[in-house]
Amino acid sequence: MTTDPFLKRVIGLLELEALASDDPAVENFLGSCEPVSWGRVFGGQVLSQALSAVSRTVDPARSIHSLHSYFLRSGRPELPIHYEVRHLLDGGTVSSRSLVASQSDKPIFHMTCSFQSEISGYEHHDKIPDVPRWDELPSEYELEKEALREKSRHWDSMLELRSAIELRLVNYYNPEQPTKSDPDRRVWMRAKGVLGNDRSVHEAVLAYATDLSFCSTALQPHGVS
């Protein structure tokens, strides 16, 4: 596994504590939170822990096929998060689950998802865009450290969150000099280290990474960061 301290912290967050349940159709887990300076839990952390929780209730031969998630309330980083997973279906090739994440008995996140066995079928994908290669682009983490080096330590936690995943943007969007542009980004990304052979860990870390540039991309047409 990785020796990168920030990626190790992210992987450590996926090690949820299993809790007892009186209902055979429900499984419960408890997760800790990353320390952050802006007063609410990072959404990517909740999503990755939720996916890790539901993955533990499904046949390991089945991988995540689709998920839909809703952030209901801001999470508090000083509190643990309770993940309640409900079994909806275990069919011949598909398993379906719902999950509610709560703090202090109040739901903060809801997710429905399906898992599927590896089966053959029609496949297609978009053509890879014509963009610079990974090694021809600078690291976004280093660019943002330079752009924000004179700013408050409020940014330190966010930069640490981003440092577990190396992002290289074809078009860098400087948070200190935002300009209006289309809500579109082309990004190379990879974990900063070896994740091992557990597919569910790879999937959960990818879920974590999806929240690193989602909101900032949506804000680009408005010229704010």
C-alpha cells in the first residue's frame, strides 16, 4: 500500500467500524472524519465512506455499477458518521442498496446504488480527447500552493485534501484570479501511491476524488472561486 501520508489518511477513513443491527436487512457502520478548518465535512469523504460501507454488504465479485447521492445537511468534522445500509435486492447478477448517513440522529446524506457481476454485453466509450499528456502538465496542487501562499491557513486543509490525489488540468483555473468560462474541465488524475489489489478501495478513492473539482467547475461560468 501507499506510503504517501495524505493518501494513507484517505484510505484509513475507509476502515469503518461495523455495528450491531437487530434487522437482518440492515447493516450499520461508523466512520471518523478528516480534520478540516472550514467547519464542515468534505463531501468526497462522505461519498467514499458510503461506498465503502455498501461494498462490504455485497458479494465481492460484484462491482459498483451506478450510484445516486444527495447531500442533505452539512456534516460536522468533530463527530463520527453513522452509515445505515439497507439491503434492497440481491438478484442473479445485480445487488441494490440504499444508505443513510447520520450525525446526532439527523441524516446528512442519502445514497442509492447498484452492483453488478462482471458479464459480457454491448460496450462503447467516448473517443479520448486530443489533450497534452500527463507528464506535459504541472501539478494542480503545486499551482494552487503558489497561488494561495499569501492567504489564510483556511486553505491548508483543502490543499491537503487535494494532495492525496494528483490532478493535472489541461486548463488551470486560478482560484485567486477567476474568469468566466464554460463549465468544462479536462483533468488527468491518479492516486499518489499504490492502492493494493482490493477493487473496492480503488472505487472508493475514485469516489473521494470526484468532489475535488466538481463545485469549482460549476462556478466557472460565474467567474468566482
